[in-house]
Amino acid sequence: MNPASHFAAYLDRLTASLPGGGSTGPAASILDQAEQEFAALIAPIIGVSPAKHLAFYAREHTQHDAPGFLQKMGYMAAFFLGEYNDASMPLEVEDWQEIRETIEDASEEIDITVLTSLMNELLSRRLLERR
């Protein structure tokens, strides 16, 4: 199982552990777990501080959603792991903007090969055009 799929399965287990199988807002402890795992998963790619920042963003922008509220974290992680699928992992414009800004802010800390790959992925999605 690849890292993104493993993380998605982990998030599914967290969602299933919620009262009503995830049909209500998540418990704080479950969000804490998801946030920590998300940051730990992408920290080797973009650095600890940017990973924590993006984890906080993902948490804040998913905690009031309906049953798949944690999926956004999985989709964002998949992007950084090079396993993102545009057709099956929808992210909103604001999510892409946050991803782009996080990469730009962390660009001096990211390995140049990884940075080039991430920027190429953003470029292919037309996310590096003028703001």
C-alpha cells in the first residue's frame, strides 16, 4: 500500500470511530490525531513548520464538513507524496492556493528536486499564474 492510500485508510478508520460513523463534526482528539499524522507524513517533504501550518489549515477547513471531512487532508497529503489524482481527489481553489503559498514559503528549505517536481505539478494545473 502506498503512503497516500495508507493515510487515507487511517483517516477512514478515524472517521468510522466517530459517533454516527462520521455524520457529525469530529471530536477534537480525532482532529488532533489526524493533524499530527498529516504533518508527520509531509514534514519530510516540505519541512516541519510548513507541514504543521498546512495541517492546521486542513483541520480548520475540514472540521465542519459533512461525512468525508477528513478526506481533504488525505488529498492534500497525496499531492505532496506524488500520488494525487485530479479525477478522484477534489480540492477547492482555496486549498490549491494554500498549497502553493506553503510551497513558496518553504521553498528555501525544500530539496531542489522535490521543489521542482511540486512546482511542475502546480504549473500543470495552471496554479502558478498571476494572482
